[in-house]
Amino acid sequence: MSEPTTGAALTAIDPHTFREALGHHPTGVALITATLDDGEHIGMVVGTFNSVSLDPPLVAFMPDRTSRTFARLREASTFCVNVLAADQADLVTGWRGSESFAGVEWRPSPSGAPILEDSVAWIDCSYHQLVDAGDHYIVLGEVRSLDVQRPTCPLLFFQGGFGGFASSSFLAPADHDLIRAARLSEAAMEPLAALAAEESADVSLLASIGDHDVVIGTERGSATPTYFEIGLRLPHLPPVGAVHLDPADEAGLARWLDRLPRKDEASRTRCRELAERVTAQGYSLCLVGHAPDREIWQDVTRYIHGEPTPRRRRQVLSMHLDRLDYYEPDLDPDGTYDVRSITVAVPMTGAPRLAVRMSFPPAGADGRAVARWGEQVRERAAEVADLIQIRFGQDRVLG
């Protein structure tokens, strides 16, 4: 049997290795809230919330000792734990402090702290004990009242990112928007098949489900093998997904940009410019760029085929950001281009939002041919809207 590890050996552990190893253990995400005596509302996102004891009823979270937000929270005698839901990741990444309460619906807990209306559960607490623990505190809270208000999948922090959890079941839960999109596709695929044959390209119908585009159907025509099989999920990581943005919805644009690293202002500015260009030209154009290295491509492939771990999500985002120059380029009529995709939103109201995507048309096209393809995809998207309206009565947005 090996000798026990000494305290001296523990101090030699590399911080990066420590975070990497512990990051593979998922933890729940919560928003700790409080209301100060002057009426100010404080909120702090934590990934360290746990139950501790049943008798007495105790819970805990572990803030950094240097956290200024926790210093403000400590000014109140009570706090409320909001257990966040899997669909609240954007709230976490976009949380900016007290002003963020203006963008969410909430009500006061029995102690007066904010309870988010869409949280899974809330636990109202008074401070029981504050324990020093290295560079963190362990905050023990005595539970005063609590309730489950939205029994859905919780938000988890895992591998440095946020995601959801679903327990195993004999039946996969049906997604209403996905089922509706599959129905709508019955009226849409004929004009897409005609375009695929006419231009020797793959043409797909996509449905925006959550923060992904899901491939609902693909008509084959490209000489380049592609991976756009039915059910494939493509994440709306900027600059991808710009076709679904409403130019008048600044909050929606901000949520989209918040999927980028907070400190990467250059990429945020560039992706905002690309979104404005997509709005102006009516489609999103992406050229074929340099191929990613083998490891990144394996991660990207596993992500889009149903293994979307946070690490792989970061790889997809990194791949996009490394290739921003290939999105929405200025076209020289006499230039030569290899097009990866042209995507146009189907002009309809209601859910789900649909888009038509042409992928890998013939390489070496000049700028005039690329612009013509853009107009053709726009025409087919409008035709899809008309056919759906005729068959299903879905209203069309006139533009």
C-alpha cells in the first residue's frame, strides 16, 4: 500500500491541472440573491451549491474570499438560492449584476430576496455559519422556507461550460417545435430539390430549436460529400445563426453575442458587424476556409452528432472565430470563390423559425454566380413560406 500523500506534496499541484480534473465533475448552478436594507437587489452566480444537513436543514455555497459581490450579499441577514434551469444558461453568461434583475421576472421570497420566476426551485435562508476554506468561504445557510416551482432539468457547470441534464427514459421526450418543423417540411422540400438539381448543391431545410439549427431535410446535389443528415444540430455560436436575428431586437442580439467570451471585444464587434451585413444582404454567406486540425475536427464532429460537451462547444466556437474572414465577404464580380454555404431565413412568423441552406455548390464560381445563388436561395425560402401558408395556414411576414 502506498504511503499517504503529505501536505507538502499537495502544495505542488498545478492549478491548471486541478481545475481541469475537477471540471470533469458536473456541479449545479444557482443564483444567490438578497435584498439590502436600502432596497438594492444583489445576485451572484455560483456553481458550488449543495445540500448539507436535514436536521437542522442546512445548505451551503462557496464564494471566493475576494468576491466583492459576496461582500455585498453579506450585508443582508438572509439570502435566497435560485436553482437554475437548463434553459437559463444565457441568463448566467449575460449576468451583469444588479441591473440584470430588470431583464427577468421575479417576486420576493418570504425574506424579501428575489425569486426568479423560471428557476427550478428556491430556498430561502438565514446565515448559519461562515467557514474559512483556503481561498474560499464555505457559507452555511439555515433553510427557512423553500419550494419547487418548475420541475424541469437543472443547469450544470461542466468542463468550463454550461449545459443540461436529462435522466434516462424508455421514451425520448418530444419537442413540440421539432415535430411541427417536420410537419412543415412536407410542403417545403419540392422547391429545394429543384434548386439542388439545378445548381449541383446540397439544399437543406433547417429549424431553429433552442440555440441550434436542426436539419429537417436535405436534398442532395453537391459533388462534395457533406454531413447534413436529418437530425443534425448546428449551434448558434456567432457568427452562425445571424439569419434568425431580428434587427429591432437589441436584447436578442446581445444574448447571441453573449455566447462569445466576455473579454473578446474584437470578436463581439466583428460578429455584430457581420450580423448587420446579413440583415442588409438578406442571406448569410460562408466561404470554404482552411481545414481545422484533426483533434479540433473530431471534437466538432462529435459535438454536432449528439455529444455536445462544453469543451467541444468551445472547440466549435474557436473554429468559427478563427474563420471570421470567411463569413459575409465583399464579393468581387470577377473574383473566384469556393462557397461553403448560403443560408436564408424563411420569411414566416411563429415557431419554429425555418431557414434554407445551400451547401457546397460547384467550386471556383465568380462573384456574379455567388450573388445569383444568394438570390436563388432567397427566392426558394420565400416559396417555402408560400407553400407552408397554403397548406398549413402559417402567416407569412411581408418584407
